[in-house]
Amino acid sequence: MAEIIDMTRRMQQLAAELNWDELLVLQTSRQERVLAFFTEPVADDDSVWIAAAVGEILQADRQMEAACRQAYENVSGQLSGIAQGNKAKQAYQQP
């Protein structure tokens, strides 16, 4: 689980750096490790710290999702502005 937490923290850094390609690769690898981790039942003695770790992962995922959504909205707005600029340019170029 410690490796999964480390991967999650690295994913947060990548999101802050807007490094979406590397983030996606790491997310896929992390997902594989999460699935592998939970193939075996969790011991009662470990359930408290595992629940805390899962909570940290979920919180980080929500933050990264918000960062991705914000980046998408920024790019979408920029593309919309470019499209409007192209339409204006075409309007002025018509005879």
C-alpha cells in the first residue's frame, strides 16, 4: 500500500505540473497495483491503516479530477477563442 500512496503523491505532482501524459501512464500502473493489493482479504489488524490510506487516495483523486477539469475548461476556452478569431478573420476576408 505504501507504494500505491507514493504513486498517488507523484500523480498529484504531475497534475500540478500539467503533465497529463505521464499522469495517465502512472494512473494505469497504480490501478493495476490497487487491484492486485485487494485480491487478498485485508487482515483485521490492518484495516484501520488501509482505510486511512484509501481515504488519502480518494481525496487525492478528487483533487486531481478537479485539476483535470480545470485544465480542460482552460483549453476549451482557448480553443473557443481561436475558433471565434478564425470566424472573424474569415468574415473580414470575404469580398
